[in-house]
Amino acid sequence: MADFTPEQMRRLHDFAEQLSELAEHQQDQWKVQTTEGQIFLTMMSPTAPHGLNVVRLRRQIEAQTPEVMALSNTNMGDPVSGLTKIPDLMVLAEEDTDDTAKVVNSRDVLMVVEVGSRTNSLTDIRDDLHDYPRMGIPLYVVVDPRRDKKSVTVHSDPSEGPDGTRYRKKVPYAFGDTVTAGRWTLDTTRLKSYPAEW
């Protein structure tokens, strides 16, 4: 992994922000994210099962903790590492939201939930597992709706070690289980898997 100076990370972040602004004016929706000194542009084309899973989880989170907001597909940036992401859901206290900011400060985020896509789930999960603890995200919930997986994994306890800052605890669940993620309890019985032919 290459080490970047704070100035290089700031420039990378600024460039990613410029790309995000350009992407907002395009007919198709694009997601602009950074990891490991690289910028990734991804065309957003969420499927119905993906969108349903995100909404069903968001409703549960907000119902259990009315003082939080679960934002979907919103820019999140880390002022420390310079990394930027657009998670499916990010949960933060409503009092910590800044409606004048271009991006949500990742250091204010309580939990991130990602629902894997049908095409690049493994790549996204690998990158996010590396980046989210470095961005100060205390809880990372990964939902994998692929028919051969149908799983939910809760990653927590980020801390420094010989391999860098990583999540030190991983608890796997299957669709249908009751998932404990920090102070939230998530019912997964209504989560949708992707059709077998996908």
C-alpha cells in the first residue's frame, strides 16, 4: 500500500469532489469514491431487491432510534484519511447533521450498511473493509443478497494492529436471523435475495 502525504490526499479528495459535481449533472447516476489513492467511478443501477433491502433496513433503524437519521447514497468523507465513499446507508445522530456541508463527516457516522450488488459485491466489500475502519466507522454491516450467500455480517471493534486499523470482530448471520448491530436489532426475514438467474 502506497503512503500518501496529507497534501496528496487533499488533492485526491478535491479532484474526487470535482468529479462528483460533474457526475451530478449527467443523465445517468454515478458514484465517485476513493480508496488507496485511487478514484473509482461506478454507474449506479440499483435493482428492485437492492432498493427494497436498503429501505427495509433504514425503516427499522430509524424506528428503533428516532434521534438518528439513516441517509441513503449520500457523500461521506473523512478529513483525516481523505477517503470518500457513498454507502447505501449511513446512520448518524440528527444533531450531528450539517445541512450546509457538501459531504457528511465520516467521524460522525455511527454505522454504515452496504447491500452488495449482484455484480461486484466482493470487490466493494474488500475495499470497504479496509477503508471504513480507517474512516472512523465503528460498525459496518454487509448484506449479501446473492442466492448462494444470503448473509448479513456485522463488522465492529475497529482498532490499530500490526496490519493497520481493522475491524477486529466479525459476526455472521443468515437471512432470517435477528441481527444485533450495536444498539440496533435488525429483522432479516423480509430481506430479498437476488433471483437465481442473475
